[in-house]
Amino acid sequence: MLRALRWLFGKLWLLAAIAVILAAVATVTARQMLPLVPQYKAEIEQAASSADYLGLVGLVHGMQQV
């Protein structure tokens, strides 16, 4: 029983570590792609205004630089 719990704990620890690394990679990738957003402003606005996620229709009035 103790051996099984140690094995499970080890696998959960590994899974958590992989999840943190994947989140870090996704964050770095998103931050690197951020300067490209102005080039695709029209496409992003059109996709966001025409998207119907889970039956919720949203309206986009524009993108503001902060």
C-alpha cells in the first residue's frame, strides 16, 4: 500500500511539474507574439465579433492600445 502511494505521489509530482513547464512555455510564446497583434487587428476584431461561443454573442467596438 505504501509503495503504491509513493508511486502515485511521484507520478502526480511529475504531472504537476510538466503542467507548470507547459504553462511557462505558453506564457513566453504569447508574450513573444504580442508585438504581432497590430498587424492582425482587423482579423482579430472580425473573428471576435463574429464568434458565438456557447451561445453567447459578443460585440466588439474596437481594440485600444494600453
